[in-house]
Amino acid sequence: MLLKQTLASVAAVLLFNSFAFAADTYKVDPLHTSVSFSVRHLGINNVKGKFKQFEGALVLEGNTLTEASGTIQVQSVDTGVEKRDNHLRTADFF
């Protein structure tokens, strides 16, 4: 009987430890995140813009970041000026 209790305790500890060290994946929430930029233009002003479509994820093991990935849809660029945005979407830039 003592052997069964010991094996059960060891199994419980091993199971608990596997959960304690399991990696956690966090996805970027597009409703609470933004991808923006600011570029100096002709030394006079800054052009600001953002990308409307993107996704990303972080993988943490404990307190250690083990992986980070993301994708930005270049066609979703928005600077507030349609003509400039259309030019940014060409091969001249992306």
C-alpha cells in the first residue's frame, strides 16, 4: 500500500511540474495593439502612419521569452493620404 501511495505522489509531482514549466503562448490582440511608424520627410516634418492588419505571438517559458513572431499586411498601410498610401504599396517601398 505504501508503494502505491508513493508512486501516486511521484506521479502527481511530475504532472504538476510539467504544468509549471509548460510554455505559454500569447497572441497579439489587434483591438488593443497598434503598429505605427513615423518617418522624417525632407527634414521639415514627420509623416506618421499605421498598419491596420497584423498578427503576432509570444511564447514564454516561465519568465523567459523563447519565441516571438509577427506578420504585417503591407497593403494595410494608412498615412491618411490615399495617394501616398498607394505609392507606399508599390515595389518602390515594399
